[in-house]
Amino acid sequence: MRDRFATLRHLETLDPKADHEEIHRISSDREFPWDYGRGLEVAIWRTCCVPAISEVLDGSGEFALRAQKRYDDTRILLGEMVRGGYDSARGRQALRQINNAHRRFDIANEDMLYVLSTFVFEPVRWIDRWAWRPTSETERLAAFYFFANVGKRMNIRDIPTDYPTFEAFNREYERARFDRAPSNHRVGTAIIGLYASWYRRPVRDLVCATLPCRLDDPALDALGLARPPRWARALHHAGLRGHARAERLAPRLMTRLMTRPTARTYPGYPSGYDLADIGPHRTAPPVRQRPAARTQSTED
């Protein structure tokens, strides 16, 4: 039987600051490929709980008209930076594509900082709760250093210099900025439709019922979604616990069974596409951010 903790022991010999690119690549691509992807999906979803962010996403039409492409673009561009490094030729090209996409909108620095924080903390939280083992401190710190460096190259200001401070910012931002808005609900339900579209009926119907179980009450409230019934929560819990046990015992088999296409929009991926074409639809009009709605604090 494969030694499931051999890779972890190797990662623990590395320096989370100096070797953060290698650690994060191994952790996300080899140790937790399925769970890391689910954590990123929750990260995308949670950003829609903030009216100032959801209004930009809603107004651009990217999720309403091209949800799969929007999702694929995010996964591809992040994947290029993770696999090759953010300072590699392809990593720099991916960063240019991201910066070009954001340049079309008037997005506050604090909102950009929050989005960046979700890419650090939501995969970690998902893995710690649902994966076959929790993350190590080395992996958590490496994720922080990786995205802190990406954020600097995106010209995001005031990035905290340590993990606890950044996590505190993430939680406080959510307490202050999560609030109901029609745009939250429109984009949030579009995401449910996207995630469920990857399955055929009757599995699709079960997925639709259990997907909201991935979110806590403040997020459900902000998105205007009903709390899942008890049976859906029980099914969600049993399915993820079963996946974790199978992943620990038979990782290669689970990789074959659970691996999804990285980019459904690009059939030839990972070859036969031009990285310069990845990003928002060129004909979509620029959208200016509207003033954020008044928020009210919620409790975790």
C-alpha cells in the first residue's frame, strides 16, 4: 500500500516561505487535487455574498451568459501560475490576463484583497474539514506566501504580512460586508446551475439539493438561499466522509474516478489553446462598480 504520508513528510522538510511555490504545487495538485478544487469553488461562491462584488459580476454578464467559461478561465489562469510558478513565462502571461480582465472594472482595493484571501483560506478550510487529512502548518503558510506574492503582482495593496492577520481580515470583512442583494442571488444561483450542470439526472437533482450545504448560514443569508433540509445535510456529510476514506485508502483509483475536465470550454486543453485568449469575452462592455449597499453585521 502506498505510504499516504510520505509526501507530507517531504513537504515538512521544506521552508514554507522560501519554497512556497513547490509546496503549494504539490499540496494542491498531488495531495488534494479534488478537495482543493472544491475549496476554490466555495471561494468563488463566497465572493458573491458581497454586493459590491456581485454587482460587478452580475453586470458583466459573465456568469449569466458564460458561467462555464468564467469558471474555466479562473481555473486555467490559476493553474498556470501554480504549475509553472508566477514568475515563469506562462505565469507572467496568466497574471497579465488577470490584470487585463480586472482593469475593465472599478474594484476597490479592499474588495480585491478579500477575493485574494478567499483563495488562501477557503481551500484550507475545506480540506481541514472534508479531506483525507488536514493541512499542515507548512502547507497553510505556503498557500499564504504564494497568494501574497500573486497579489503583489496584481498591484493589490496592504496585503498582510502574516497568516493570522490575513485570516482576521478575511473574517472581519465578511462580518461587515456580507449582505443580501438581488445581484448576490442572481450570481449565486447561476453558480448552483453551473456546478450542477456537470452531472446528469437524477444525480444532478441531488447535487442541486446538497450544494448549499457547502455554505455557512451567513453566506446562505447573503445569497438569499434557503437552508438545506436535514436529509440533504446528512447526504452531503456522508458523501464527503466516504470520499475522504476512499481517498486515503485508494488515491490513484479515486484520481481516475473523480478527475474532472479542467476546462470544458476548451476541448483541446491543456494543449491547442492560446493563453492570451483566456479571459472575459472581448465584446462584453466595461462595467463600473455601483456604490455598495449599506451593510449590516452578521455573526459567524
